[in-house]
Amino acid sequence: MALMGEPRFLMCAPTHYEVDYVINPWMEGNVHRASRAAADEQWRRLRELLGQRARVEELAPAPGLPDLVFTANAGVVAGDTVVLARFFHPERQGEEPRFQAWFEGQGFRVETLPADLPFEGAGDALLDRGGGWLWAGYGFRSELDAHPLLARALGVEALSLRLMDERFYHLDTCLCPLSDGTLLYYPPAFDFQSNRLIESRVRPEKRLAVGEADALAFACNAVNVGDAVILNRASAALRQRLEARGFTVLETPLTEFLKAGGAAKCLTLRLDEPHPVALGGALAADAPAVAAASPSPWRAPFAMTGRCQTRKWT
Ligand code: ARG
């Protein structure tokens, strides 16, 4: 049994990890180029670092599902509820029943979205630690139309952010809410309206914008547990800025997983997310459920919805 208050994460060992197909720009040129032995070693070190600070649950790896290691995409958790992912690419859709069975076995209240509505879990939905709302990404993998459904299912306000740069195709590749309310993020990954929305919600001193080099090293794809920030790599300047806020920066190389477009955060899913109201968030029932990055203050006109960009990867 987990101790009360002990952080819990879900991971999946890279027994069947491989770059087998190309569904994001990081995978291009890397098909069959990841080393299983190096991936095992890097994953084991991440698991160890996390295991010193949290309880780590493991999902059984499965042959033919090389991206199952990226458990962040399983769903989004708030309190005892999980909204399961609906993967955009057929290559990952076989993961859905595995994640579903795991959550059901653990006694979560499991919510599913309509079958044709893409949404990629905590890859595109992150609870803000300061405000208690949900930052929800769209544009590449998740549909804007999923956001009001997440807000309703989780009883939380969803703030929609539009992703613009295909290298940062999931929200968790370019934005990371930290425990003290700091928002670590890469502003150029978002459109103008989304940047304004972030700036209207997060005070300047709580915004920690990273430069391109750190963003490309997946510094925003960090796992924050207590005062530890675990990530692939951080520049000396970023390390200093995080340390000045009282965080301990722990670098652990995850280069084999960067070849598939993922790093520390993608390889983990936080399972003990507090209910947003505990963080000061508004209940969806008392507040407009969705604030989209659009001229309309609360709801994007659906004519403007960002249909996922369907660039065909070879
Ligand atoms: N190859 C995986 C994909 O393209 C990587 C997923 C990374 N996960 C994440 N949460 N960003 O779907």
C-alpha cells in the first residue's frame, strides 16, 4: 500500500521499446536506431531517481507496442478519475486497452471520450500547481473539442493552448507546471493568443521561459516531485534559475528516448494528482468550463477548432 501522501507514478519498462515508425519529427531518421541496451540503462536510472522520491508502479510491457513506455500518454488523472487517451495515430491505438485495463484494475473511475476524438492524456493535459486549472494542448495530437469534455469529466477549468511547432507536438514537451506555481515553458511553441492566455494567468515572476537549446534538450519534459526536477539535460543558466527557486535539478540522460520524441516526463504518469479544487481551482459547475486561446473569452467558436494537423509521416 502507498503511504498517505506518497507520490505515485506509472512507468513501463522498455523491454519492447524501439523506433519502429515515424509519427513525429524526432523519429525521422531514427527508425531502428535506438539501442535497447542503452535505453534499458537510461530508463533504469530514471526509475531509480524517481523511486527514491515516490512509489513507482509498473505496467507490463507488450510486444508490438514500442511507444507503451511513454505512460504520460495513458490518460489524464485528477483525484480518483482518469480520462483515457484516444490516440491520433493508429500506430499507438493498440495501447488504449492496456492502459484501460490497468486503471480499471487499480479502481480508478475510468472515463472515455468518443472514439473519433483524439486526446493524448497527460502528454496534452497538465494540472497547474498554482491555480488548479488544467492546461490543455491541441494542434497536433489532441483535438480542441476534447477540452470541454475533459473539463466536465474532471470538474476542472480547462485552458486551451495551441501548439505551433511540430517538434513540440505534445504540451508536455514545451510546458511543465512546477510545485510552487512556477510555469517552466518554451513560449515560441505556442501561438500568440495562447501566450497571452498564459501571461494573463501566471504572474511574470512565476513564468520561467526557456530558450530553444534547452527546449530541444527536452528540459520542459521534466518530472517534478517535491523540490526535485528530473530531466534529460539543462543548461547551466536554467539550472541556476531553477535552483534560485529552491529546486534541485537532477539530470539523467534519456537520449535513446529522444529518438522517439520523448524524455523524462513522457516516461512517467503521476497517479496521485490532487483534485483540482484542492489546489484552489474552480469547479467546472461554478465556472465557465473552457477558456480557449481565441478572441472569445470562454469558448472557441467551433469553426476555429484546430483539427489535428495531419501531416503524413512516412
Ligand atoms: N513516439 C511517441 C509519440 O510520438 C512519443 C511520445 C512522447 N510522449 C509525450 N508525452 N510527449 O507518440
